[in-house]
Amino acid sequence: MKIVEQAAVVDTPETRVIKIRVASPLIAGSARPGQFVVLMATAEGERIPLTVVDADPGSGTITLIFQELGFTTRALGTLKTGDSLYSLVGPLGHATEIKDYGKVILVGGGVGIAEIYPVARALKKAGNHVVTVIGARTKSLLILEEELKSQSNEIFVTTDDGSYGRKGFTTDVLKELLGAGTYALVYAVGPLPMMMRVGQVTKQFGVKTVVSLNAVM
């Protein structure tokens, strides 16, 4: 469970988002899109769930992305390449059902953008027309835009303050897309209020919707 790579994805005075790549051959060989791990950074830390952003069976590593918010994520952020996690369990949770739905919309907010990336890649590979909508409070907090572009047929970017992309919320774009076309699935990951609003929007159109409740678990 050694960290083989550590890098800051976002590093501002207000927010740090960190990416780590961890050696775990068993998890790397069995993790599927939508699954997560539970880890402890230190013996004194809490158990926290983090979605597997990428799994590479060849190198035996998994990639995790997290925002430093509380005691455990801040402790995790202090670990460097070569350090080891105290514990790591996974993969856990139901893997996202991957098949050719047709046209799908993926919605990612904040760090949740990292969690939709493996699902976008898998759905695109399965033949879907993937429309991705990502948003953050401001431009400096957006992550994985280029990576998601490569896995999407269309991509829309929003920021709350209008510093990049369209000013507004991901749900504004979602409502417009659903009003203008037919989609078989909406998959959303982000803050709980965002996912609740996504559900409220998709309910109006009767579209199958999947959200992530890892944090609640």
C-alpha cells in the first residue's frame, strides 16, 4: 500500500486537491468503474471512502483524488511518494452498470468530477454518446477537464462565479439538455445538494438517474 506518486491537482490558499497513485495489485486487478476503497492514512485516522479514479492492472496501482477538508484528508495530504497507507480495503460498492444505453449525460461537481471520469471512459468504450457536464465554484477548482474531453462526445463547463465556461450551475445545463433531446441515463457525482438538484431535474423528464452515496456510507 505504498504511495508511488503524489501530486497536487489544485493548490490554492483556500483549497488543496491531491492525486495519489497507490500500489495495490489485487484492487487494481478487480476494481470496476463506480467502485471505491476505504482507507486510513494513519493508525489514528478515520476510515474514509474514496472512489477509484483509475486502476492499472499492469502496474498494479490505483489512482485516488481527494480534497483536503478534515483531519484525515489533511493527514493523507501530508503523505509523500514512498510513504505507506495504514490500511486500504476494496474494491467496495456496486460497480456502475456499463452497457450501450445510447445517449447519456454525466454530471460532475467539484471533486465529484474525478469520480465520473472512469465511468465516462467505460461508457464511451461501450459505444455510448457521452455528454459531460462539469462545474466548480471557480476556474482554479476545476479538475480533469482535458481528460474528460477525450472521453466525451460533448462537454460543458460551468463555474459559479463565471470565471470560466458558463456562469451558473451544472443543473442549468442539464435541464436544457434534457429539454432539447432524449437521453437514456444521467449519472451524477458531487456535493449532496447538487445531486439532489440533479434528481429533481431528471424526475421532471422521467430519465433514469444514478448518483453516488459513498460519502453518506
